Amino acid sequence: MSEETKFDQEVQSAEVSQEESMANVTIIKKGDIVTGKVIKVDADQAVVDVGYKYDGIVSVRELSSVQLDNAEEIVQVGQEIELKVLTIDDNKEKLVLSKRAIDSEKSWEKLAADMENKTILEAKVAEVVKGGLVVDVGLRGFVPASMVERTFVEDFSDYKGRTLRLRVKEMDREKNKVILSQKDVLDEEFEAKKQETISKLSVGQELTGTVQRLTQFGAFVDIGGVDGLVHISEMAWHHVEHASEVVKEGDQVRVQVLKLDPANERISLSIKATQPGPWESVKNKINIGDIVTGTVKRLVQFGAFIEVAPGVEGLVHISQIAHRHIATPFEVLKEGQEVQVKVLDMNPGEKRISLSIKETEEAPAREPRPERERAPKRESVSHEELQGLNLTLGERFGDKLSKFK
């Protein structure tokens, strides 16, 4: 074979190979939707093979509808992604693609369906901005600060990167606005859990709860998704001025269910009902005959009530207050005064103690009565003297009578 013939064959073979290669190249134009494989990821872009004669570029801005610090946050080498052709220039071998455009288009349709069906979505917080959080839901979604949690949040700085569970609240495609709420999801779950908890409660049941907040009239305790009120009168067996004297927020406490009102979602609880009563506590501590220190709690006309232990009051009858006679207890006692008392009788079952103050004191010595002056003794008169006295009197009366004759 001549050299000329050999050259012609090589040329023909090269042309065939080039034609075959061109035949395998995907024909694309601006606006087309293509699928490509990520072959390289830089901080500011991703390089994608879409089967064209040169590779396409997806800038970090076109990877997501939310702000990204690095393209690796959303794509990795080897990942297949769907893209839209934004520009193509064969002369400069420039192919610009967008993942955001595809995601956004699909997301509007999906979010509209999610809003209608009240679907719960999961989305990661991309940015913390003034007034709320920006999340990636295929497009830029906004969660207002008031719709993030059930309670007020002062600082959202640590929310970036968190995954929230959201429900679509509002959509406006023309304004490119999507408002979402996590609070709605949490509220619904709270209500469902509350109803479930209430349905399982019964009067007299004891359970452990967490003190949520204190008020002037008591404390609210979380008993598993629902709050019950421990009135200040049910905080302890002794008198309590404010709930903070007994508990603080966050404390784990044992409570008993006193009342249930499922219709109005009201639960009355008691802390003191789970603790030994004061009368049980004194059963083996105070005995008949003991002398103890107590505090005057109340004065009444018939006596005084003395507190001898927290929540345990006994009566000192007015006759047992002092050794001397008193008209009212107010003469010798006043409320708040500390006194020594002796236990005369005790019946814890009937919550009754009889006390005495005077039995703790020595009775004062009696003053001697003054002696009465006695009349001098009359001397005895003899019979003869008596007869002489009679005679004399007779003579006298006789003389008097003779004068009248």
C-alpha cells in the first residue's frame, strides 16, 4: 500500500471517529433541564459533567436559595443533581448551570401541597437574621422569632445549623415569600400530649413533676406535658407565706392529684398530701406528761391554741393558763408568744392535744388568813350572886312601884 493511500485512510478514520464523538455529545441550549454528576467541588462552585463537550459550572449562589459559606455544604463529588442551563457559550466553552432554579420550581409546588395538607417539614436553619431564622425548604423560607418556640427566646445565635420541624403558614410566589412556623407544630403536640396525660390521671394518684413557675397563690408543676396548680395551702403542712419558701423553679417534686376538671383542663395538686402529716410526725415524739415549748397561735375566750410542732396545735383551757383566776386569756398571753406547756392528754387520731401552762409552774404559796379579835371571856357568876342580883333588882323595882301607889 502506497504512503498516499495509507494517509487517506487515516484521515477518513479520524473524521469518522470525530463524527461518532460528536454524535454522542448531548445537544443542550439555554433553559434546558439536564442531569449531571459532580466531578469537583470548590469553596465557591461545583464542576458538573452533564455529557456535553465541556463541563458546566454551578456557582455557590446557584446551588441553594439560602446563603452558603461553602459549596460542600450542599453537594459532594459523585452526586447526581438536576440542573437548569442558564447560559451556554461554545466559543468560550462556558456552560453556566443552576441547581437553585430547579429546586425552587419544585419547591413552590411541593410547599403549596404541604400547606394544604398541613404537612410537617424538616428544614435546617441556614441563617440567623433580624426578626427570625432563614431555613432551606428548597427555596428561602422565613421563620419569625415568635414562631420558633412555644416560649420566648431572647438569643437565637446558637440556632444556625439546627433542624426545625415546621408547618407552612403563608406563601406568596409573586413576592417570593414563604413563612413557616415551628410553634404551631409544638403547640399541637403539647395539646395532644396534655389530653393524653389528663385522660390517664385520677384523683389520689401520686406522681413526680417539675416546678415550672411560682406565683403569689402557689406553684405550677409539669406532670408530663400538662401543668397542675399546687395552691399555697397545699405546699406544706405548716403555714407558708410564699411558694419560694418551699420550692424553686426546676425542682423535682412529688405531688398528689386532688381535683380534676378535664373540660377546663384544670388540675389541682398537693405536695403536702404526699408527706407524713404533722400529727403522724408527733405520734412518737410527744407523750402525755411531756413539757414542751410552743407558740401561741390563737387566743379565744375559753383558752389558747398553742403550736407545739409544725401544723400541730393543742388547747390550753382558760382554767389551765394560770394558777390565779383570769377572766380571759388575753390578760396573760399574746399571739406569737413562746410558752412552756405540759401535755395533759393526747389523741393524734382525733388531732387533739390538751395542754397546761400552769402545770409547768409552781403554785404560789398561800398567804395566811388574818386572825379575828376574840371577845373577852365572861366570868362565871355563882348561884348566890345571881340570887343577890335578882333580889336587888326586885327591891329597885319595888321602890319604884311604891312611889306610884
